[in-house]
Amino acid sequence: MRWKANGAVTVVTGASSGIGRCLCELLIDRGATVVGVARRADRLTELESRESIGHFIPVTGDITDQVVRNQIVEVANGVNESRVDLLVNNAGIGAIGPFANASPDRLRRVMEVNFFAPAELTRVMIPSLRLGRAAVICNISSVLGHRAVPDKSEYCASKFALHGWSDSLRAELAGDGIQVTLVSPSTTRSEFFEKLIETDAGNDSKSIGSWPPIRVARTTLASIEARRSEVICSLAGKALVYGDRVSPPIMNAILSRR
């Protein structure tokens, strides 16, 4: 059974920019009601005023806050008798730099946003997803959740955690008819790199094969509609992941030359 956007009740975090914003636009253009979550109220207002066949409901706040997570559930449950058809855990942050030079707080902040917050939001959303139509939990991860690279240790750790948790949750919820879709983009051309924490101004992401956020969003929506378990975006991303599976020592040697 395919997932259908028309008439669906959906929740998308990180809705103010990048992949999340593009995905919100695609969903409401296909007739979904989207509860969009982000910290920047002005960006959410722009989406709310968008003319489309669907509807956008903003929730302004930080998903690491339990009060905000409870508000998301309350708003989503008020749309159609507590039924939720899609949860997209997209919000995330990153950091670049050697692990040895970073503060302990950098690791905790990245893990809190990228792993603990989506896990806890999902926990409180599961009862509503059990009422959904071919419900899907879509976790936006990264190719770095398959193969870690230097100078992004905290980010890689958070995405590895998201990957493992998604695999386990998929098996746990199979009997409820809820699919867990893991989407692993390579570098995405968005505002993500403008909001890195505890990162020197001279540091950047040395990656190839980047995609614009709309392309990642379209691939994500297609994967949700097909209720796929996992998708790795971009040829460069696939080369990194599958190259590591073929020969980890060779990949280690390549990545250590930085």
C-alpha cells in the first residue's frame, strides 16, 4: 500500500529552511495538512500564507524542549481525531573540527538535537501514527550515518545513532503497519553550514556531489510514498557508503589524507 499525501496529516521538523521547507511545500501542494516545526516564526509564517490545496500549521519552538514536543502532538492530534499519517524528523545541527579540540558541550548539543529530540518526539507520536493511513516515520539522516569521516565526529555519531535506532524501530513497528524510512543525503546546499556550532570560521565541508534541497526533498517524498526502508542520495554518497563496505581499509586511507 502506497502512502498518499492528499488528505494526510503530517508533521515536519526543521521546516523553516532547506530540505524541511521544500518538503513542506511539496506536501501542501499535494493536499496534505502539514504541522511545521521550527524556531524561526517568520519563516513559518511565509509557509502559512502559501496558497495551495493543502494546509500549513506552524509550531514555533525548539524540539529539544519537551513542552514544544507536547505542543506538536496536541496540534497534530487536533487536525483529524488524533490521526497522524507522517512524521518527518528533519531538524538537525552540525559541527566541524577535531574531536580533541572540542568541548564536551558540542557533542551533547549535537546529540540532543540530532538524536534525542527526534527519538522522544517519535515516542509521543507513536499512538497517533498507529491510527494513521499507511503511516510513515521518515528520519533524515546522512551518508555519514553509514561511513564516518574526520572532523565531523559528533555529527557522525548522532547519525549512526539515528540509523541504528531507525532499524530497530522499523522492526518493532512492523506489526502496527508503520514504516520507518531512513533517508541519507550527501552534502545538501542549504543554510545548514551557516549554523554550525563551535566551529572555526575557516572550516568548511570538503565534499563532492552536493544536491540542492529541493532534489533531496523530492527523493524523500518519493521514498515516503513508496514506503521504502532506506535510500542513499547522490552518486558520491553511494560511492562513500558502498566503497567502505567493499574495503574499509582503503576508505580509511583515503579519508585520512586531509
